[in-house]
Amino acid sequence: MIDEIYNYTQYHFREEEVLMSRIGFQELAEQKAMHCRITSQVEEFRNRIHSGKNIVSISITSELKSWFKQHILIEDKKYANLYLTKKQ
């Protein structure tokens, strides 16, 4: 499961950054930095789980859920209007 989350995180952020670049989103650098921080945290969880130092716990899944919820409901909405305007 953690491998799928890690792979999806990388895919999602890569695609999102391409879209943001295409529409000229002004906060792309900040978004990239945030994506890097989240990806690093997911990678750290993944490495700890694979090394046997940690198991998937409620705290980890709760933290991941919180990050993604924050990202989708707040950060992704920052460029939604620009995307819709450029799409027309």
C-alpha cells in the first residue's frame, strides 16, 4: 500500500506541475517545494516500513490523509480558476 501511495504521489505531483506550467500558474515554485516536502515525507515513511522500523499505523495513515486532504481542498483550488479560464 505504501508503495502505491508513493508512486501515485510522484505521478500526481508531476502531472500537476506540468499543468501548472502550461497555464502559467504564478505559484508554481511554491507548489513544487511543497510537493517535494510531501514526497520526501512519504518516501521516509516508505523506507521506514520497508526496513521494518515502522509499520503502517493509524498515525501514519492519519497524517497522509491530512496532507492529501489539505493539498486537494486548499492547494489545488489555488490554480483551479486559472485552469478553467485558460481552458475556455
